[in-house]
Amino acid sequence: MKKSNSTILAVVPANIDFKNQGVLALCEEHDNKGERTVGIITRPDMVQRTQAETCVAIAQGRREDEVSVKHDWHVLRNRSSDELRGNTTIEERDAMEKDLLSREPWVQLGPENLGVDTLRTRLRTILFGAAGREFPILAAKTKVQLEQLAAERRRLGGDNRTEKEKQDVFYAATRSLITRTEFYVEGVTREDTSELGSAHAINLRSRIVEQSELFRDRMFKEGHSYTSQLELSGINPDADLRSIAIECRVSAMEKLEPASKSSEAEIQEAKKFLNEKRGMELPGTFDPRNINDFFWKQSKNWHQIAEEHIGKTFEHCELYFKHATLMAFAPEALNDNKPTFGNHEIVADRVFKMICKGLETMKMDAKAELTKIEIDRTKSQLNFNPKYLAEYRQQRNARNAARAINAVVKDAALQNADPKRPPPELNPNTLAELQNRHTQNDRTEEEADDFLRSAWIHYRVVERHFMRRLSELIPDVRNIEAKDFQRLVEEDRDLERKKDELKRKNDVLKKCLEILERSGWA
């Protein structure tokens, strides 16, 4: 009775006061305009003439204060209990009904409102009229429900799939992830991530470039154990390049603070070291292998900075895959036909954890490679590179020229201070004395300066990280064992039951819509 598209048959016995009929109260509650209600009076053979006239008056609408319905009332004579026990036939019932309703006062209602045959015709007309009104509305609602069901089923990943279908869906998602990764490693972005912003972790190449700049800056600013004041050229060939990156976008890096030394203190410390490490060399000469000690001391921070750089690169790759894997398995708003899993977020997380295991392996490989570099650093520093030799010669010539100029200035100063002073005898000894290259101490300081400059020229850094094989970390369904694949894509039972229920509802609605469309009214 509550459904607005239903027709209500209000059956009321003639021998009971209409005001006491509960069915009429329900009709008033759910159809207060009486548009869906058809009143049917039964047991007309059980009332006296006066009560029969009251029923006729109500049926003719002359007693609207008591009962009001839009459709005409109908009168039927059903078999009584005695007649049912006596096995009265339908034909006998029809004959008795026709005889009774042809008399006063029932005959006043007209033949169209009397008897079971005309009731069938009336109900058919009412039903078809209601169908003509309601079927188009019902068909439209059914289509909307089907669309809603389709959207929900897509959200859940469609119907429960076969193993082959699951493999196809998984393969499509991982291929998409591989393609995206190959693009983003090269710095080629796609439209579907444009709304995430330029600073997002999905822009992997940009994050690695920033991290590499920070790594380079740290090596030049923090890679040495102390900051030298010697006038060196070529120590940082990229000194004119300004890094754009300011700070790390993942976890903060540990900042090192190299101490600062004056050139004089640096030379004196180096001289002390050389004097204390003398071997079988002639006085004033030193083993060139002592350069190694200066280099090792200066570059001892390399390993720590490089290892931290590997860790930061790993963090950037990990963040990239966290977002990219979810994108690869997620449904697309503009592509309803894209297959995916109902628990796509869970499957993406499982794949992400597999990738992270590969990343961990690559990080360990990178650290092993770094260990090789560290071993190379601690070996003797042999450098026959022409660029190194030219740099070393340039620095020696610059220093010697400065000493020669200082000798001339010093001699001129002595001459000005004492005009009567005879000019010094020009010989190798006096010339070396004027250039501060005469005594054994002078020679030691010169050697210390040479050793320091040579060690600084050796000071170079090579950036290494593991971007080359990143897309190879993404699992290929063809290389995954069946049991492992099942664990990757398995759905929980509640989700499977829900998908089955949605499929059942979908099938029922499709059948209903098919019937409605066949009726010609939809």
C-alpha cells in the first residue's frame, strides 16, 4: 500500500459498518486522495434492504463524509462457507451472483460495476492505465540503478575474475607502471600528474637532480676535514655554477662543519708531519707517498656524505613508487573500461612492498660500489692525468714567481733602508736566501706546500646513484609463481560476497528493464 505505483483493492463486507473497516483507514493513510484505491463490496447477500441501500449510497458517492474514493465501487457475491463445504461450482456461483445483483438496490450501480466478469475488465483497464504512467518512470529509475550498480562494481573491480583475467589486469597495470617509470626517470612527465604540482615526489628526475646538486654542494663545502686558505685554482671546476636546490625534500641531512685553517698554520702543520715521518731520503727531501696522508685526511668525510646521498636517493625512489604504483592500479575517472582490482589499493601496496625489496637490494649494491670507491680513496694517489699535471705545474710556477717577486721587493727594501749598503753578491746562495729557499727549514716548508697543493688537486668527487635499472624492479606477472601471484591479488571474502550480490542485483534489474521495454511503455 505504501508504494506509489501500486493499486489498492479495498475489500469491505457489506454486513459490517464501513466506519469500522481497518482497511479503509489504511487507504486513507497511504492514498488520501483515493486515486489508487478501488473499493469492493462483498457479501451483498448477507444484508437487509436498508443496509444494502446504505452500501449503494456509499458506492454512488452520496456518503463522501464517510468514505471517499476516486474510482467507482464494485460489488461481488462470493461463495459462503456453507456453499464451499457443499462444493458449489463456479458456474452456480456466477448464476446466483447475476440473479442477486439484478435486483434493487444493487442494480442502481450499473452493470459495469457489478459481478466478477466486469471487475476483471475494470482492473485490467486500471492496471494498464497505471502501467502507461508508471512504466516509463520505472524504466528510467531502473536505468539509473543499473548505472549506479555499474559504477559500484567498477569501484570494486568488476565481477570476480578467473586467474587468467587477474593476470591480464595485473600485467596491464604493471606495464603502465613500467612505462611511467621509464618516462619519469628521463624527466618526461604525463598529463595525469600535472595537478600534483612540480614539487611532488612523482617528478622523480627533478627530485634526483635536486638531490645530486645537494650532494655536489656538500662534497665541495663539507667533504674536507678542514677548509684551506691556500690560493688554489681548479679545486672546484663548477664553482661558477649555482645550485638551485636549497634543502632536501625528504628527511634532513646531517650537516658537517669543516674547521678553518690559515695557510700559515696549514703549512706549519704539514711541515711538522713531514719532519716526523722522515725515512731514508736525503736531508730536505721527502717521500712523495706522503701526499697520500694529506689526501686521506682531507677526504675522510667523502664516504659518510656519499652513503647519505645513496640513502636520500633511495627515499626519493621509494616515495615515487608509493604514488606511481597506486596510480597504475587505481581506476580512472575518464576510462570506465580500464580493468582493475576491487581491492586495488591493497594490491598496489603489495606490489610497492615487492619493489621496495628490490630498491633495498639496489641500495646495498650501491653501498658495495661505494665501498670499492672508499678502498680506492685509501690507496696511493697516482695521477698522470695531463689536466692534473698542468694544474700542478701552474701552481708551482705561480708560487715560484711570487717568491721571486718577493725577493726583488725584499732586496729593494734593504737597499732603501741603508743606501750605503753594497749590493748583494748575486750567486745561487744569496738568490735562494732572498727567495726563502736556502735553509733546510725553507726547503721543508716548500715541500709541505707542494704536498698540500698536490693533495688538494687530487680532491675530486664522482656522483653515483642507481637510476639506471629502476624500471626493472617492477614485477612481471610472467615471472611470478602462481601461489605468489595469488597472494598479491587475492581479495577478502567480504568483498567477493559483495561483488556477487551486486551481480545478482544487476541481473534482476536487467531482466526487469527488458520486460518493461518489451511492453512498449518504457
